[in-house]
Amino acid sequence: MANQKYIIGNWKMNGSLNSKGLVSEIDDFCRSKLGDKVAVGICPPFPLIGLVNEWSWESPINIGAQDCHFKESGAHTGDVSAVLLKEIGAKIVIIGHSERRSNHGETSQLVCDKAKAALLAGLKPVICVGETDEERKSGNAIKVVLNQIEQSCPAENANIIVAYEPVWAIGTGNVASPQDILEMHNEIRAKLIEIYGHDGKKIQILYGGSVNAKNAEEILQTQNVDGALVGGASLKAPDFIAIIDAAINVSN
Ligand code: PGA
């Protein structure tokens, strides 16, 4: 179990120039309550990264992106490099979210290359893994997720975060059961120790998929759950703050 819990908001394709109020409320809470046992991240769409950074200037909140390219620069229309993200103030970057794996055909090999590019640029990659409903129903969830870990995580650098997000739990309100989360996070921890040795014990493993203000505390208390990757509930200040608060409570 890592020492610090990490709560990361994944705004997906949401947010606008009007999101300053949302950021300010979260920022105010973090400045007064966060302490050093919990870290908070916000990952808005690319065009808002610089602005959210400005809106939360000198805040403990880490700003991040939702994707990056695996090259530093070049002829890649529509893509954004990790180097530029770092330059505009990003600290973290979500890589291999299931929506990118399924909607953009991203393979674990590509996810690994992107994670390497992020590390090289000085960003912390949040590498996402998770099984589909069919994979769970056919009894293959653990095998699928451990394969994704093996192929998506750069073996030479443990400075990563892993997010376990069952695809069927994302945006559905169907959160995974505490037993399923416990089982999968323990399996992921064992795999990370196999890959990284002692360093694998310190890698934060986040749970994602329908985390909300009500279920956060129970999830965050689970062994080997070192935080949460939050979609829908990160767009409402009271909900996201309640999740951060739950992380603070379970850390004390
Ligand atoms: P959700 O999304 O919290 O809306 O289920 C989580 C995610 O996709 O990261």
C-alpha cells in the first residue's frame, strides 16, 4: 500500500471557459484541508490545461492531461506531446483510458510507448487498465488486467500510477463490489512487485468507475486502493470535495 492517496478528476470532454468556479471551490478546499497524506489532480481537456493551472496558481492541485503522443514533436496532426504538456504546467497524464483503447484503437504497446514519453518529459503517467463486462462474465477479468499491466507499464521505470477501471463500471453507476476491487487490486499489487521488485510496493493503484461522494470512503478503505480516478463526480465541486474529504478521513 502506498503512503499517499491520490484523487484524480478526469473531466473527459467536459468543462469550458466557465469552469473557473468549479476549480476555485476545489482549490479553496485543498488549500485549507489537504495536508500531505492526500494528493489531488484535475485533468481537463487540452485547451483548458493552461487556464486551470492559472485559476489554481500555487495550489496543491496537480493539473494533468487525458492523453499524449509517444513522440516529442513532428507531423502528428491533432496530437499533443508530453513535452508541451509539461511546458504548460501539467504534472500528470492519463494514458490508455478504456475510452481511448476502445474508441481510438489504442493497444497496450502504444499505451506503454506513451507512458515512456510521459516519463521522459517529466510527467507522471496514470496508466489505465480494466476488463469489459464480457471478460468478467467469462471469468477472465484478472488475466486480462494483468496482461494489460504487463504490456502497458514500462518495466524500467516505477514512477507511474496505475488506475484499475472496470469498463462496465465507467459512467454506469455500477461500481465494482468491495470484494472484486480488493481481489483485483491485490492481484495488481503482486504483478507490480513481480515487475518492479520493492518499488512495486510504492506504486499507487487507483480505482475508477462510478466513484461518488457516497461510496468513496468504503472504496478508499480497501487494502491496496491508493486513491480514485473520478469522472462524472469530478465535475461537481461538492461531490469531488466529498471524495477528497473521504480520502483525508481514511488516511488519518
Ligand atoms: P466515472 O468515470 O467516474 O464517470 O465512472 C471514471 C473514468 O472514466 O475515469
